[in-house]
Amino acid sequence: MSDVDILGIDLGTTKSVIAIWDPQTEEPRIIPNPEGDHITPSIVTFSGETDRAIVGKAAMARMLGYPEEVIYSVKRFIGRTPDDEWVRYDREHVAYNIEEDAEHHVMIEAGGRKFTPQQISAEVLRRLKNNAEVALDERQVTQAVISVPAYFNEPQRHATQQAGELAGLFVPRIIPEPTAAALAFGLGETVETVAIYDLGGGTFDISVLRIKDGLFKVKALGGHTHLGGDDFDQAIVAWMKERFEEEHQELTLPVETDNSLHTRLREAAQRAKVMLTDVAEYHISLPELLIVDGKPRGLETILTRATFEALIQAFIDESLQLMDETLEKAGVRPADISQILMVGGQTRTLAIRDAIRERYGRPINTTIKPEEAVARGAAILGARLCGYLEERVALWEVIPLSLGVELADGSMAVIIPANEPIPTERRREGSQAFTTHRDRQESIKFNVYQGERPIAADNTFIGEVILPLATPRRAGEHRINCSFRVDANGILAVRAKSADSEEEIKAEFKRGLPTVAEVQAKLQEAEANRIEDELTSRLFSLRKEVSELQASARGQQADDLFIEGLAAIEAAMDERDANRAAQLLTNLRNRSG
């Protein structure tokens, strides 16, 4: 293979896949992880002893014992701000803590440490990169095409690119997942219009593509960045909770507050969801969910496929409504669609396939494993960027949501409309040029947003553009022309020139997300404080062990020595003497045992 091989990575909400183009077979091939699996869970935790990131199945195995220390579904937070409605929703449905730092960025707290979503995604990417290097005979891998949901906005795409950089990968292209899937299915030989229905663990995309002479033109994009298999799991968890409380009417199952309990139910829900693809009913057995008066209370129940389909019907209906809207945006009727490609693990659900057939009356294509299609397509684009397939692959992407600037009255003036082919560049000049409103103004500032709402603040904040003015003038005398360019990855850049002199003005674009340099500075700060942080993590674990010991002793008569022992441990921890606290805890356990 060439030394400039570029990986194709499907960085999923729940699972991730890597592939690479094989010039000998002229096909993309999936690269398995060391366990031999094609799929790696997008789950991260950290070793308390070495501070080393643990990714994949090994991290998943710790979820039952240490749910607050295991980070999953981080893709739902990447590129979002703390006041985003979905961040507020999701923080109530994950076991780890979601916080906000001083710069108004989302921070993930787990095991006494804090991370940006980009850092956690970078750990997943770094593990995938290492897996690929092992599989490719230790050859260094430095580049990757990474997929994103088609409906990801500019901050989410930019943050994904940052995650790649933090993982040591140059990311020459970000590719929308449905476009990658179309490449994987080998389309391009005939003229046709296709729809790609892509339902993964956390996101849903629908795309309409026109394919002619090897050119893939995206006619319209739609979807939802918060609709997927996670929602199916939550629906089953809610159903199990209801069944338990029906059987044990005097009890309430605290899944909202007990993270270990919620993890057990969620894992059972995931198993049931997978099994109901092949069987008509699934036996759920969850003994000892609660211990009441020394007696275990559990759940033994049957979830039928019919009940499961009823639980998720609202999600299916929402996806079909989004598909209808996207077909309308593309200006095509169902009869114009030659086939519908089924992508994403959730499309194995029989009710989804049946609903699509019934509603649109078009053939569905399931010839490629739905979990692997996106990674395969990303690898094909990687091959194209390496010089292979130049005659076979050409892409014409579009921007999923409008980009615009906030005006003085709070409204949004659209600069680049939704579904505009990218790369593209639009200018705001002439009568629309930016100007000053006060005498002796030193700079012009304006905010950039992305979305379809008429009021700017109702859309997604991209960042603030600052145009410095070298010479003070009266209000209205400065006029600045600005160009807004969106590259093939959907990333925005802003340039400015004086309308009078054509002199270039260095526009400062302050994004709403931390830069890679800022994230790396945080990593350096963490390294400088590593010893102190390790002590903090150890004390955190000790406090948890003390709480577990107290819980196990609850309901028993505590003697004075036990109470004094707990007080001594607390005093040692307050003094940050972890060794002494650990020894006292061991002594107290031995005495109590």
C-alpha cells in the first residue's frame, strides 16, 4: 500500500469503526481491533493508577462498578454549549457530570477530573489510530477522513476536526455520514436519485443524492442530531421501570438517581433490542435490583417484539416525517427515488424497514452491513485524496443549515443559505458592507450564527468576528467588505478588506469553542498538576469506598469504635493523607468483617 494511506473513520455516538482502501483488492477493508471485533465502543474511562485512557470494551466493563467514571455518548455534547437544550436534557441521562467552565464551554467531569468533549473523542480516535497502526505492521498513520452526521452544524464539525488533531491525526476531509454510505454501496455507475436513511446510536440523517457520471450531488439534507438507538434504550428502560413498579407496588425504582441501577437496566435494554431483531420475544432477568428489608426484589418479564415496536413508534414516525421534509426540500417525489440505502445499526430493526417500504413503496438496499457502511465510504474518499479513484469518485456537498450574521435589531441576515453547494464563498459588500455606528470606534464586531430561525439568538452561535480599525474616524466613515467562505468540510473562515483602500484587514474570529491550542494548554496544565490530581483521584476513590462501607452497615447497630474509625478516616482525608486514610479504612474493614 501507499505510504500516504488515509484512514476512514466512522466516529459514532455509541460505536466506532475504521477502514482503509486496499489497492490490491480495490475495495475498502475494515480494520479489526485487537479483540478481533470490527466495532469498538465509543466509551472512555481512565486508570486510577496510571491515568491512562481505557477505551472500548474494557471501559464498558467498568460501567456497572464505576458508572460515574465511565464516559459514553460524548458525541451528543461535542460542539455544543452548556445552555443548549439537548445538553440540558442529556446531562440528566448520563451517569457522569456535565459542567460549565469559566469560558462557557461544556466540560465532562468523571473520576475527579475534567475534560472537553473533544478530548474524550480524541481518546477514541487515538485508540482507533493505534489499532490501525498495529494492523498495518506498525506503519505510522497520520491522516484520516472522519465522518459526521449530515446535520452537524459548523461548531460540531469544527470540534470533530479538533478531536482528530488532538489525537495526532491530520483531517483532510470531514465527510457527512450519508454521503460516505453512498460511496460504500458502490453507486456511481448509473444515473439515479437515491435516499440514504441513516439511523445510528445517537443521530439520524436523511440525504437525497443525485448521481451522474460518478458525481455525487447532495440535493438536500435533513435529520436530527438527537434521535437514535440511545432513545430506543431509554424507552425500554422506562418500560422496565414501569413493569417493576407494577409488580412491586409499594416500591419505586430510582433509575434517575442510582447510576449503577440505570446502567444495569440500560445494558439489559440494549441486549433486548438486539435480540428482538431475530426473535419474537425476549426474556429479561434482572435479579436483586433492590434489597428491601434484607430481601432481594428483581424483575422477570417478557418484552415482545410488538411491545418494543410500540415503544419506539414515535421515534420511527419522527424519522419518517423528517424524511418527507427532506424529499420536499430536494424537490423529488418517492417515485423519483430508485432505492433507499439503509445505514446505521438501528436500521436492522424490522419495524423501521417495514415502515419505510410501506410509506414510500421503494426498494431498500441492505447489501452492506449497516454498521460498516460509513467507515467504508470514508476510506474510499481517503483513497481518492491519495490519488486513487480519481475518475470514479467526485463529491458535491451542501451546507446543512444557513449561516448568517446578527443585525442591530437582533434578526439574522443570511449570508450562505441552507443546501448551498460547498465549498462556497459569499461576500457582504457595497450597501451591505459593515460600518461603524459611533465616532472613533476602534473595531467593528458582529456575531455569526447558524440555523433557520429569524431571530439570531434562537440559532446556534458560531463565534464573534472582530475587525480592528487602524485609524479612528467618524461614525459611518469606515466601510468593511467581508467574505465568508465555507470549505469542503463545512468549516467557516472570514476575511475582510477596507471598501475604500482594498487593504486587507486581519479579521479575528473568536469561536464559541476552545481552540486546539487552548485544549492542549489544558492538557499541559493537567500534566503539571498530575501528582496533585492523582492524589485527588485517590481521595475521591477512598471517599467512595467509605460511603459504600457506611451503606453496607446501614440498619446495623454501629458501635463507638466503628464511628470513631470513620471519623479518623475523614480526618485523614481532610488532611489529604491518602496513605493513612487507606490504612485506617483497611483496619476498619478487617474489624467489621
